[in-house]
Amino acid sequence: IQVASNEILRDPCFHPGYKKVVNVSDLYKTPCTKRFEMTLPFQQFEIQGIGNYQQCHQSILELFNTSYCPYSQCAFNGIFLPPLQGDFGAFSAFYFVMKFLNLTSEKVSQEKVTEMMKKFCAQPWEEIKTSYAGVKEKYLSEYCFSGTYILSLLLQGYHFTADSWEH
């Protein structure tokens, strides 16, 4: 995320041309964010999407601390990860996001999924809204981030390989 000015946040996880005004107070309304509350010299800021999958992916990876592992192997943040074996089942947001992106109907390699995400995130917001007119904008605007997060979690967080990806 790049701060272009005090009131503009250029976010790679939103499509180019996407804009949204956010109240600073809304950032601190949940128990998870309340402890980070700070006073800023402005009440609102504007998110401007730049649609860059690679930058979005890099910012998500900052959430996964892989520098510390007290076990033989870890996922991230010091959490034990047993060897991946058998079939992996993912549901809820995993399924809905991948279904929206049309990635559930056949076996698609991780490379292909990554390529599709790069293209999807780079599409202009106006084009996305036109192509998916029946989808609520709140959900539609978040599929670039959600898809990138899921891929980052599976590939770098849980260390899926080309072999385990097939399952």
C-alpha cells in the first residue's frame, strides 16, 4: 500500500480505477483493531486501486512471519505444520472466491491460478463492474484481495507445492 498523500491510499489489492472514501473511525471499530487506534490529522481518506497482483501478494506476505519456528516445520507465526498429505478441503470464502473466479470446475495448476489472478486484478474497475453487473460491488471489489490472500496463504503460508496443489 502506498500513501500518495495524507488523504489518498494507493492500494494494489483493488482494481485500477477503484475509489472508495473511508472514515478513519471505521478502521478502529472492531476488537482486533481497537488497540491500534491513533489520531490522524484527517477524518477520511480515499482508497485508490492500482490493481497490482505482485504488490498485493507482497503486502499479504508481511502478515506471515516465517522467521521463527520452534518445531521441525511451521506454517507461519510459529505454528506447527504437519507434512501435507491426502486431500485438502477448503470451504466458505475459499470456495466462494474460487468459484467466482471460475477456478473450481477443473484441476488448474497453481501457475495458471496465479496468472489468472494477475490478469483479474489488473482489469480496470469500470470493466469489472460491467462484466459482473449482477454482483454486489462490495463483494466484487474484494475478490482481487481475497483471491490473492487465499493463494498466498496456501502457497507461502501452508507451503503447498505443485504436488500438494493437485489435492
